[in-house]
Amino acid sequence: MAWATLPYFVAALAARMGAAATRACLGGPRTISLGALIAAAALALLVASPSGPVAVAAFALLGLGVGVIAPLSFTAAARLAGGPGADRARLDAVVARFNQFNYAGALIGAVMTGLVGSGNLRIGFAVPMVLILGILPLARQFATT
């Protein structure tokens, strides 16, 4: 599925570029919840996909869903550090720690997907399909204070 990477990244870029506007329109919790639900639906489609073109469409849909999560998560991390008036060193430290967990999650997630899906990679995508739904109970934390 290497050729599914381009649609995923194009869709994720579009979602990231529109994340602030979507958040302004829907609010942070709804935007995060919508992104998680779209991503879970895309992963379910990927797990059940009968063909390559359906899988490519699922990856594009996945990009739309997860594309809003990262920028809003970084915004929430900065807000936890004290927001725009925070000490610059504290803000940098909180965002840097958050980014370390972001990278660790990406690496562990890729390994888990590969391990679970060693016989059939589509089945491996069932793991993140379930895990991404864990964002839903946390969505209210993305409300602005």
C-alpha cells in the first residue's frame, strides 16, 4: 500500500490547514471527536476493504481524520503550559515533552500494527481503529478556557 501514502498525506495536510477554522466553527471538543470518528471509520473501511482503490480512499479519509488531531493537541499542550503569557522555557519544555510522546506513539503504533498484522496487514489496522476511539472521552479537554 505504499501508493496510498500520497493521498493520506495530502488529506492530512488539508485537514491540518483547516484545523483552526474547523475548531473556530465547531469548537475544540467537537473537532477532535469528529477527527477521531472519521479516523476510526477510515480504519474500519481499511480493515474491510475489498480492493486496493478502496484502501487508498480509506487512507485519504484517515488523513482527514487524524490531520486535525495533532495541531489541536499541540495547542492544548501549549495552553496547559500557561498559554501565550507563559514563560517561554516552560512552554518549550511542555511542547517538547508532548512531541516526544507523539513520536514514541507513532513508532510503537507502527510496530503494533505490523506485529498484529504480520499475517494480514489489514487486520493490523484494527488496533489503531480501536485505540483512536480512546480520544473520544478526552475530547472535552480540548475546550478553550
